[in-house]
Amino acid sequence: MTDAPKTRLVLSTAPFVHAPMSTTRVMFEVCVAALLVLAVATWHFGIGALLVVGAATLGAVGTEWISNRSAVRNPISDFSALLTGLLLGLTLPPGLPLWMAFVGGVVAITLGKLIWGGLGQNVFNPALVGRAFLMAAFPTALTTWTAPVEGAVTTVAAGVFAAPMSGAGPDVLSSATPLGLAKFEATATPMMDLLLGQTGGSIGETHAVLLIVLGLILAARRIFDWRLPVATLLSVAVCSGLLLLVAPDQTGPLEHLFSGGLLLGAVFMVTDPVTTPTTHRGAWVFGLGVGFLVVLIRAYGGLPEGVMYAILLMNALGPHIERFTQPKPFGAPS
């Protein structure tokens, strides 16, 4: 007669059920989507765009590693710093000097993430904090655009290798953005150019079709709450349509939706789970607020673009929106 097998009692702490999608996995998949945007941008603007994004990413990842090098776990293994650098780089002009992009990456991690306590503690989107700093410090460089050169992958804008604290140098070929043409010259951009990236602008914002496809894929994989980008785009369409009825000289809804940084912001920044509300009602409020501010700033601000400021302003309101849109516990008095 054989002895019965011994059963060991296993003791462990919660959680006992693990979600199939971890923070690291989410960051990785969004990084892959951002890299696809960068690949297409390199085709349109040349290798200079790749260098600018690389410099911003190096500044972000390097700062994250140096500040946490004594940690037991690899500080850059969660891909959050990599994603911050990629997103910052995609919001920059393709002809920006590399040292400026690098400084932007350092500021994005330092002021946008580390001073708040690290990953998951920041109030404002780190990539947009870095861009806001660059916009305040170097406004001319941040509003100087390089025209796309289809298929000229080896193209590098003249100012990319400018030395620190020196002039950026003249670009051989410059271009205004569609929003700038509409606001200051009352000139509309053909819709196919907006959809296929045949316009000037930030590195990752010009190819509308690609951004829409990536947004749909990420939403289908539940990487973010679909309500956030839908509410943002719906708000922009409605607000710009109403404004067009009152002031016929204003930009129409389609150009608002498919030009500038709106789609890039709606897919990659508005959907940031750390800096946006997690409740369903809060997501609608946040997105509607971003869309309203985008149209308001674009129509009446001094600059033709307002996505960055709209998202940062709503980031500041995010904790309050989260608080007031929390569902009441079951059985709680109304």
C-alpha cells in the first residue's frame, strides 16, 4: 500500500487574479504605434525627423535612468520614459535642432514626471510638459516648419545639427501648417493632403489616415477608453460647426479635425490613463472640455494651434472631474 500524495498548502498575498494587460504591456503597444507614426513621418520629412525624435527620446530615457539608477528594478523597463520621449518627439518640428529636442526630453521627465513622485503620480502629460517648455523657451524654432519631401528619406533640415545656443540656420524648403494657412491667409488645404500627410507640421501630426487607423486598433485592444478620443473629436466637430454658423470666415469642422495635432493628441495624449479621469462620465467631460478649448484657442488665440494647451488645462481639472463623477456606492444615500 502506497502513501497518499502530500498536498502542500500555498500561502500568498493578493492579488490572486492578474489582468492579462499589464502597465508594461500597455506602454509597449503604444510605443509600437508611435514608432509606426515615426516610420511614416521619416518617409515624409526625411531622416532628420528620426534624429529629432531620437534626441528627445535619449533625453527622456537618459534622465529616467540617471534619476533611478540605484533602484533594484531597471528604471526604464516599463517603457514609460521611452513612450514619453517618442510622443514628445512626434510633437516637434522636423527641423528642430537636436539639442533642443534633447533638453525637451530632460524637462519632460524631470518636471512632468519625477517631481510628482514618478510613474502614476503626475498630474500633467509629461510629453506635453516638455513641449510646453520648449514652446516658451524657443518659440521661433517651435513654429518653424519644414515642408514634406515625399520619399526623400535622407533629407535633413539645415537647422537639425545647429550648435547649442546658436541660430538654427535657414531651411532650404519651409512650409506653413494647414491651420496657419487657414487662420492667417484664409487659404484652405486640400483634404487629400491632410489625410495623406502632404503638409507641413509637427513630425507625427500630418498623416490623418494613419492616426485614425492606429486609434481604432488601440481602442479595439482596449489600450485606452474609447470615450476620451470620441468625446474630444465630437466636441471639436460640434463647436467648430456652431462657430462656423455664427462666423462664416472661421475654419470648418473637417479642417479642424484632420489638421494640426488634434488626431495625434486624441489618440496618444488625451488617452493617457494617468492624467485623465477613469470614470465613464469623467471621460466624456474631459474629452468635451478638450475639444471646446481646442476650438476656442484655435479661433481666438494668437497661435493657430491649441491642442497642447487644451490638454494641459484639462489635465489640471482631471482630479476634480474624477472626484465629482465617481459613481455612488451601492446602498449609499442619494
